[in-house]
Amino acid sequence: MTFSDTRRQGAAGDAPARLSHRQITTVMSGLALSMFLGALDQTVVSSALRTIADDLHGLAAQAWVTTAYLITATLATPLYGKLSDIHGRRPVYLVAIALFTVGSLLCGAAGSIHELAAFRAVQGLGGGGLISLAMTIVADITTPRERGRYQGYFMAVFGGASIVGPLVGGAFADRATLLGVDGWRWIFLINVPLAAAAAVALVRVLRFPHQRVRHRLDYLGVLTLAVGLVPLLTVAEQGRTWGWSSPQALLAYAIGAVGLAAFVVVERRMGEAALLPIHLFHIRTFRIGVGLNFVAGIGMFGAMTTLPLYLQLIRGMSPMAAGMATLPTVAANLVVTLLVGRLVSRTGRFKIYLVSGFGSLAAALLVFATLGVDSPLWQAMLGMALMGAGLGASMQTLTALSQSEIPRTEMGAATASVNFFRSNGGTVGTAAFLSLLFATAAGHITDRLTTARHDPAFRHLLSQPDNAHALVGVLRPGGGVNLEDSAFLRALDPGAALPFLEGYAASLRLVFLTGAAVMLAAFLIAAWRVPKLTLSGE
């Protein structure tokens, strides 16, 4: 289907493509599959990560599996925006799908936790374009007010992926083997047919003309950005091992600072061809929008990564059961996303939903911070519902805020910048939250074991053959604990496992309180700094 006859642009190329609702939904049907692919990969891995890490003997290093993907996706996102402005959306989108597919195949063949992290980095090179390019195309063909409605449909796709992802991930992780292959490896291999279907769909529907923007590519910007971000993100994950003020950490801080300073200098010199055009930050709505996206990414990705650990480590759920337990998040996200999208489309106003969304996210993390070993499941589900509602209200309105005053000729770079800052926040949040969890868990568990050993009944439990066998290699001679593999918890008597569960719960409480503080800061910024705009219907 070709839409060239329906497209009308202003002299400056700043008017949206004039497509009917039916034509827009046709384009979106092709985008939705690729969006689903990117969103599914974020949720399908989280529910199975504990099983994967146990199988590859690297529970404490599992943060790299998520962090490696986020680092490369973060670096690639602004590059995709610029490339799509220059060469068009469709060919660049197909390259992203191809890279994502190759990375998925490599992940399915990983033999260690570090190999898996490296291959996830390859996957992230493609994943960085899947979501941001789809959001850019919606901005190409809709008015600012319409975007809330259509981006709401995309959020519904995220909701569907959130339902299917944990269930699929849990189902595969619960299977020892499937067709002679470890069950968890199918989490990555399943991407191959989905990616092929997404590529075919995009070739068929993505046919409206592209207004080429003549820019040279900012390779030096990519290089300096990598030099700036990779050391800082690495120390966020490794700080607990190195020590936050160790020589390695200080070196990483210095390299990162130099890289970021060089990046700013390069971007100023590149002008409109910059990877992240500096002049866009002179636009107040864009500047506030990308800042809030960064903060939101910290809390959102951090919570989504650590909540499954609560359900599996402390409540003893299987990966599939943990996925089922997150349905309140999905249901609330779906309902609020569609409702807010329609309200924004009707009125053009969005600040109230943005502010209330951040408030709901902060409340959700505070609820999670009250969870303990014996907390009822409804308490966790209340937090999940609040988190889903907060995401549904804030994510699409943040995008609308960031895009509201951007020239259409720079929409690719601007939308990529929005996703760049969100992914960057997600990388920081995931690495920092997991680092905080595992940096404090050993100490909390050791303290509780020390106290419990004064109880004769507990010492008797430890002496039982089954419990003693399960704890081989876990209890260190000096009194510490080895937490590289959590499989021993499933073999322990509940009484013997209690100090371990209480230690993990105490660490998770600290993580969630940290996330709540971050989201409360975002709530206050949104309430005081976001202007009361009415989005244009033209």
C-alpha cells in the first residue's frame, strides 16, 4: 500500500503526513510487530534470569546480562535516529532487525554468563532501533495531539508483551530441555521467526515517502559518547566488587568525565549534524522531557529487574508463576495507557497525567519497600497495580512532552534522544539496583546467620544431612556466604532458609527505598517544572 498521494507537506517540511485513520493503523500494524519484538525481549528475560544465571553459575554477575544489552542499545539509539533522518526509516529499521536477530542466535548458543552478556550486547545494537524508530514514524504521520492516541496503542503492545513475556520466559525456563536444547535458550531463539515476520511486515506497509535530510554522520560523536558512558556504566555494575573509591573506579570516573566533556565539544562543533543536537536542549519542553525520561528509566528498569527476584528468591515462585503474578502491572498499564491516550487526544492536555503517573510510581516502590518474607501476595500486587498505572500515565505523556516543540525534520534525532536518555537511566538503574542488592545481601545474610546460630533448634537444622549437603560451598569458613548460585534455597528446609530469605528481603527493601526516592524526585520535578501545554491538533 502506497500513501504518496495522501501526503502533504509544508514548505519547511514541518507538516505531518496527511493519512487517514485507516492508513495510520495499517502502518502501525507493521510497526507493532517489531515493537512487540523489542518489548518482549525486555520482559521475557527478566523472569528467567535467575534460572539462566544458576545454570551458567553466575547469579551475582547476572546484572551484566541486562546491563550489556542496555549499554549498546543506549549507544545505538541516537545513531539510529540520525541514520533514519538521512537514509529513511525503512532501510535503517531493517538493519536494526537483522542485528537483533544475529544477537538472539548468539545468545541461544552462550556457554557462560559472560558470553551471554557479550552476545546480549550484540542484540542491543539492534534493539536500540526497534522502539525509537517506531515512535519516530508515529511522529512523522500524526499531529502532536493525535500522538497520544496512537502511542497509546503502542503502549498496549507493551502491555501484551508484558503479559506474554514473563509467561513465555517462565515456561521455557521451567523446562530442562526442549527439542534437545536447554529450555531457557529458546527465550532467545524464539526471536528469529518473530524478527522474520516483523521484517516482512515492515517491507509491506512502510511505503510512505521520506523527506531526506542531508547530514554527514557524526562518527566522532559516537566514539566520544562510548568513551564517556561505558566506563561510568561499568563502574555502576562493578563498584561493589572494586570498591566505589578504588583505583579502578576512580580511573573509570576520570575516563568517563573526559569522554563526556569531549562529546559535548564535538556535538557543539557538529551543529545540526550532531548525534544529539545540542540546540534541541535550548527547547525547554525537550530539555525537561529527556531529563525526566532519564530519571524514569532509573526507577522503572530498576524495579522491573529486582521485583522478579523478590518473587522467586523470597517467595519461592517458579519463573512462570512469577510471570503470572505480575499480571496486575500489565492490566493496570493497559487500562491507564488507553484511557490517558484518548483523554490527551481529546483535550490536548497531559501534565496532570504525567505528574500523577510519577506519583503512582513512587507509591509503588514504597509499597515494594514494605515487603518481607511473610508479606501477603496481595500487598505485592497492590504495588504492581500502582506501578502499571504509573507507567501507563507517564511514559506516553513524557514522549508527547519531549516531541511537542521539535521541528519535524529533526524528529528522528529528537525521538532517539528521548529513548537514549530513558535507556541510559535504565542502564544506570539496573546496574546500580542489582549492585546495591548483591553488595548488601551477603552482609545482611551473614548477620542473620550469626544471630540464628545462637538458637539450638537452628543449629540442629543445619546439621541435618539434606540441609548440610545443600549448603556445601555456600557457607564460607570465615563466616561469609557465597551467593553465586541461589539453587540451594530450593533444597533447604524453610527454617534453615529463613536467615537467607530475611537477608535478601532487607537488601531488596533498601533497593526499593532508593528507587522510591528517585521517583519522588521525578514527581516533584514534573509538578513544578513541566509547563501546562495544550498539544496542537494540526
